Amino acid sequence: MFTHELVTAVCAPAAVLSDRDGQLRPHGAQGWLVADVRHLSELTVLVDGEPADPVGHWPSSADELRFVGAVIGLGDTTGDPTVRLERDRRLSAGTLTEATALVNDSRVEVTATVGVRLAADLAPILAFRYGDETTLVAPRPAADALARWTAGSCTTSVAADRTPDRTEIAGDHVRLEWDLRVPPRSRSSVILTLTATSAAEDAVVQAPRTRSLGTLVVSSREPELDRLVATGLSDLGALLLADPAAPADRFAGAGTPWYFTLFGRDSLWAARFALPLGTDLALGTLRTLARRQGTRHDPATAEAPGKILHEIRQLPAGIERAPGLPPCYYGTIDATPLWISLLHDAWRWGAPSSEIEALLPAMRRALDWLLSHNGFLSYVDESGTGLANQGWKDSADSIQDGTGRIAAPPIVLSEAQAYAHRAAVDAAALLTAFDHPGADDVRSWAEALADRFRKSFWVNNFPALALDGAGRPVDTVASNLGHLLGTGLLTPAEESAVAARLADLDSGYGLRTMDAGHPYFNPIGYHTGSVWPHDTAIAVDGLVRAGHPSVAASLSAGLVRAGTRFAHRLPELYGGWADALLDYPAACRPQAWSAASALVLVSAALGLSADVPAGRLAVAPSTSFAAWFPMRVSGLSVAGHELAVDVAADGRPTVHTSAPLRVDIP
């Protein structure tokens, strides 16, 4: 379902997607979505039976939009339109407010009929994601609203601040009309309020108590970077959800419209990117996932003891479930090691020791799952109905060799081994720090994994994308290489070789997922040539850690350049060539790990790292990022204390914090 031309407002767990003129038309992905259900599939506005001619639209914030259209045939008889329709859309967790105003800038009074048509299918998102037809729900009159739609435990109701002159409640829609008289230089408005409710007792997500992620402000020599960070932070806040089992625990919903729920991998990466803003999001994400940690072996859901889930979906009672993955699905090879490393990194950034210690039993279970893999971490879909690929590149054609042959399972992904190696090292550090046994055995396991990797993966002076079911290297040059850096899996010489390969994948707008010389390269292939901002951000972070800031700076500049094309709201993915960007038609936008990627660019430029347990904070700006200097970054947080960094034009930093840490500046 194409989304790239739609305009989105978001306020978790809700989003509204419309055409660029503001109309919600009953086709495609358009609609008002709340917690995986489409509560409104049409909201169209006409003036005297005709749509306004679109003039423009813009966001006031992630959850507010304004649309302006010219009304032809009313007002002064000049060459310019003197009457316009303004629509102000505001979204909250369960309410959509649409203020429609007829604005008369002419010298004469105008009269017109403003009509609104509404319809709802109350369909689960997976029922229409792939273009399947849905059935509209019949509206009914209501004592406390103009009309109401009901399906199972879900309802949508509509109210207005003024009584319509005419109301029609038909079999599949509601039509409301107001006869407006607008004096010269005046306006007349109608405010619609739509409310979504669900009586689901097994809710898996809810709106958070607060959406604030702090007061980060970046002021640099590159204003496009500053705007990218500001938009990303706003979007990330709008995507925050809470765990109904513990409403204070927040996490990032993966993205709208398709993945607006708890996703293990996505939510973990977004929280990890945001650690320089504080550790609350990381701790909320860790606890939310730990509550749903696997306890048994189930091939249908890919659950296993200690395993962290892939995704969880909600379907209110009485709504027919669409085909797809099980509601709680564990088919991911990487969420479990990523969970361990986020726990470690939150500890390093100063999360309270008591909060970390409370999660050590869950870490032990995750570690046991990790160590149960005596060779490599591998996956195969035992159910036959789950995901064929279970890394972040989970499309069917993502793992193919240099000739285009699709790898047969079980598949051993390169980056999954890197995550596993780092997770083992991180877990050992936590076991040692909290005086738990087993750290030496875990470190030995990590060392053995690195030795096996070195013997099995290296081909043509770079690590293979994967090993196939026969143990053969899948020799495609792909962006997964960037995920190996800074994990301890590679030697410095090996990291240098990987950095050189990543430079070849630089599209000018970020990191290509696959080498442009591959016979099946596709610039808008989901994982076969497109650019994913989060993927680029992971590489940027790894390159800086590995001592290759020049490649990191080039990739970072590419993401900033792409941000200007997308109004500073980086989509889930995009494609194109060096001289042109292309939309990926079905991309989520905003997407949590794309929004948080801008934070990684700032951390990389500052050379920022923390080790609060050791009493140290490192700030080491690289001259490779000199195009952004001078730079001031305020609103950071370490160990619960505010942190600000000023970087002079020559790269020299000045650090401001009350945290009781030694600041290491080269």
C-alpha cells in the first residue's frame, strides 16, 4: 500500500494519513488509525459540492497539521482567489479534531454550504495493508453524538460544535451540511470531534503519561542538521507508547502506519540511539520486553525460553483477525542480544544500579538462550508460515549471493554474530560488576565465536553477508557490514577493511543496503539497494568507534542531505541514485529508528561516550565533522545530570555538566 504521497499526523497510539489536500479518501492506506484499527476511512469536505483547490499544507508539530485550499467562484471577481478553506487537524491518543473554516478575504459577504462525508470500516490494519477490500460499517444515530460506528468492542463517534443544518445517516456513510454566511474579512468555522474507543481487556499498548524526551537543542553551522534533529525528536516523542501492565514504562512504537506497536528490534535500537537524552526510555523498553520474554518452546510463534519477542499485535474483541503472523511473535534472531546490550549501555550511561540489578534475572535468561547456540546464531522458520528471514533485513530476497541465488535456511547472519559477541562481552561486564558468577565462561564463549567467524565468513577481504544452510558464504557486499564495527568481533585491521567497503556503499544520501554492482540491485528494493537511515546510523556509530570518522562523516552528511528532501522527517527507507532521491512507496513515516538516527549523528560528531560506573565521560569531536562546527548541543543527560557541549570551529570542545565524572578530552 503506497504511503509516500500521504500526509501524516501522529500521536501514539494514533495516526491519521490523508491526501495532500487534507481529504481522507476511502482507498489505500488513508484513514485514522488507533491501536492497529482504522477508526475512520473517509473524511472529505466540500464547499457547495466541490472540493477546494489545494494551495498548501504544513505541520505545526508531529500531531498537528494545517491544510489550505482556494474556493473558486466565491468572493471578489479578481484574478486571485479571495475565499479559502482552512482545515486544522489535531490528533491526540484517542481523539481527532478537525476544525474547518471558510475564510472570506473579499469585499463582499459570501454564502456557501460546507458538507462533510464520513465513513468507517473499523478494520484491523493487517486486513488492508496489502490492498484487500474491507467492508464499511453502518453508522447509527446516537444520543450523545451525531453518529456512531460500532464493530465488536471498537466504536467511532462524531460530534460537532454547532448543529448541522442537514444530517444524513445512510447505509455506509454520514453526511453533514452547514449553511454558512461569512461577512467580508471574516471567517466561519465548524469543529468536528471524532472519538475512538475500544473495550479490549488485553491491550498491549496505550498512550504514555508524558511524551517529553527532554529539551535537546542543536545549533550548528549546518542548519539542516539542526532541523533534522528537532523534527526527529518531535516525531520520536509522538511515537512513544506505554505498557498497560506498567504505564510508567515507555517505549517507541516502530512506525506508522504499519508497525505502530511494540517491536523488539526496532524499539531497542530507538532507545539505544536516544541514550544521550537519558536512560528512562531504555529502561521502559527493557522492562516492557522482559515482561513478555519467552518461557517455552513453540514452533508456531518461534517462542523459546529467554527469547525477546519480534512483535506484538492487538485486536479488540469482536473484530475478525486478518491472516498474518501470530499476535505475539518471536521470530527474530537479533532482538535478544540487542536487549542485553541495551541493558549494558543504559548502565554505562548512568541508569540507577537498582534498576539494572532488577533486570539481571531477565538478562540471565536471555544469556542462556544466547549460549545455547554452540556454533553460530542461526534461524529457520519451523512453522512454514512465519518470517523466512529473521534479521533486520526480513524480506524474502534480502539474503542472496553475488549471483542472485537466494540463500537456503538455516541462515547464519553476519550481524547477528556481531550482536551476539558484543552481548556476551556486555553481559560478562554486568555479571562482574554485580558480583554474579559466570563472567569468565561468557567471555570464553565470545572469543570462540569470534574465532569461528574469522574462519568461516571472510571472503575476498570482507565478511560475507551470511552463511547458507550448507555453510557456504553468501558473498554479497551489503550494509550489514556496518553492524560489525565496534562490537569487538573484528580486529582493527579487519575493521579497516570493512570501513573501505562501506565507503563504496555510500550513495551520497546514506548507506545502500546492497552493492550497486550486484546483478539484482534495485534502488527501491526493500533490502536490495535502498537506503535505511537507521542502518546508516548504526554504521556511523560503528565507524567512529572503530576509528574511521571520515567515512562516518560522509554518510552522516548524506542523511542530512536526504532530510532536506523529506522535510526533515526521514522515512523508514528511500532509494535513488547519486543525483536523485526516490520515495519507497510503502515506507512508514515517521519511523522511530529513523527519527532517532539524527541523534546518532550528533553523538558521532561529538565523539560522545559514557562510562558512569567507571566515573568517566569522553568527548572527542573529529575534524571530519568540521563542516558542522562550531556546534552547541544542550539538553543532553548523563547519570541524571544535564550535559551541554560547545565545539569550537577548530573542533575543541567545552563540556558543561554537574555530573560527578572525569571528562576525557583529547
